[in-house]
Amino acid sequence: MAKGLLVTYVLWATGGPFGLHHLYLRRDCHALLWMLTLGGCGLGWLWEFWKLPSFVAEANRALGQKHSSEEGTPPLSPIRFAAQMIVGIYFGLVALVGLSPMAYFYFVGLPLAVGLGVLLVSAVGNQTSDFKNTLGVAFLTSPIFYSRPIAILPISLAASITAQKHRRYKTSMKSETLSVRLYRLGLAYLAFTVPLAYGAACNTAATLNSLAEMLGSFLNWFSIFPLLGRVMESILLLPYRVWWLLVGDPGLNSSYFQEWEQFYKFVHSFQEEKRQMAYQVLGLSEGATNEEIHQRYRDLVKVWHPDHNRQQTEEAQEHFLEIQAAYEVLSHPRKPRASRR
């Protein structure tokens, strides 16, 4: 039975963020993606308004075909690649929340979650990618950044590049009953949400610590670009500020809010804490002038340069790198603290 454009728009308007229109068009991977992300945080759902006619036409062409009529390699899509990266990171964060206490999490749980997120985006529409190669690259990348939550980023990048390299059109058009499709989607949805709910409800403190560590490492990458770092901090603090705008002070009796407040305060003060540590490494008091910082740096470099410490090269190298890192942090001007409201 041919799919109707009017019905598709009605389903898009009434249940679009939950993927009802994609379920109607037999785009199950797209429906699952929207179920897990609420329509791409609403942005993807709105953007689809102009794409629905092409989705309906594609669904009608596929009716009655046992094999895809598309041949060759799909064109490279920057939008799909960006979506693979974002969803891979999102799946990794969910795994970090719900599965991080498990043994060998960084060897198994994290790369599996990120890889599946990338593959889900790869399978949207009439395209797909190679399952083994994409997951294989994710598993090979994970040990390089073992035990560090920041590993989510390079794993997602490597898996997305691999998925794009092995992109292809779907070859088979299986005809399945609605009950079978709903059963499969339900299992996938539970597999995603149950660990997330458990981690958020029963392991909140550990979850916040892991997320704070990851975001701290993420912000550290932007330390050489102060303006970009401030933009990233503003984005990360946006939910906290929206909460204050809508709710105000929830009171000190809310334990969950206190934990989230502590987490966001950590992100907000990350750069300031780095400066304090840098002062300690250089042995200076906070508020030292640029001339004092520069002079202290020159003095310590002379003392701890590896060429001047042949008998303790490893220790000298470690101190030398710490001194350089501290000087790099203090070389950037102090940025004003923003109000949390």
C-alpha cells in the first residue's frame, strides 16, 4: 500500500520527535534514532519538514522491491558524518552514565556503545555501512585512551571516518510485520534507556565525577584558544543557567540538584583551577605579575632542563614539562568569571 504525504505530515506533527512518521514509512533506524534523541533535540525534527516529500517518494519506490535499485557508492554527506560523530559521542556518554562500573568498560562497553551510535546513523534511509570494520576501529582506538572519558571523542571520530569509508546502499528490502518491527525497536529502546536510568538514579555521584572529568579534559583541548574555550563553557553551562531562570533557587534540601550544581560549578571554574595549579608548579603566589611569571619560568627551566640533569633525566623531564605547561596556562590572560544566572 502506497504511503501518503498527508498522513506523513500528520504523524510528523503529532509524534514526530518520537519517530512515528519514520515508523510509518518503514524507516526503522531513523525512527529509533528519533526515539533516543527526541527528534535530534527537536532540531532534526523541524528540519525534516522540507524533506518529507522525498522520504515518501523513497518509501513508495521501495515498496515491492526485494533488492535496492541503487548502485555504486552513496555520495559523501558532511551532515551524515557530523551526525555520526554527535550520536557516537551521545551513546558514549550514556554508556558512561550507566555502564562505567562494569569490568573492562573502556575495552568493551565504551567502544561498543560509540560504534553502535555511529552505525545507527549510518543505517538511516537507504544507506548503511560495514558493521565489522566500524566496530573494529572503535575497539582498536579505545585502548589508546584507556580509562579516560575523553576517549569518547577519538573513538567516535575514528568510527565515523570508517563508516563513511565503507558506506553503501542497502541491498535487501525485507518485508516484516509491524509487530516484529515494534518488538525489535522496543528491545533496542530498553537496551538504551535502562542502563541510563539506573546510572542516573542509583549511581549519580560517580556518574557526575566521570562526566566532569571528561568535560574537564575536553575544555583542556581549547586552552590554546581562550575565546573558543569560553564559548564551549557557555554551551556546557547553558542547562544550569536555564534551570536557574525557570526554577530559581531550589533550596538546599534537593540532593540531586546539589550534585548537578557541584558538577556545573566544576566546569565553570575549570580554567581558574588550572591557573591555581600553575601558580603552585612555578612556586608563585596568585596574582604574580607577568614579569615575575616570566622570570620564575626562566629560572626553573635552567634548573630542570634535561640537558643539565644527566643523572636524573626522567625526573627532570617530568618537571620540565610541568613547568612548560604551567607557563603556557599563565601566559593567557585571566578571563572574567561569568554570573551563573
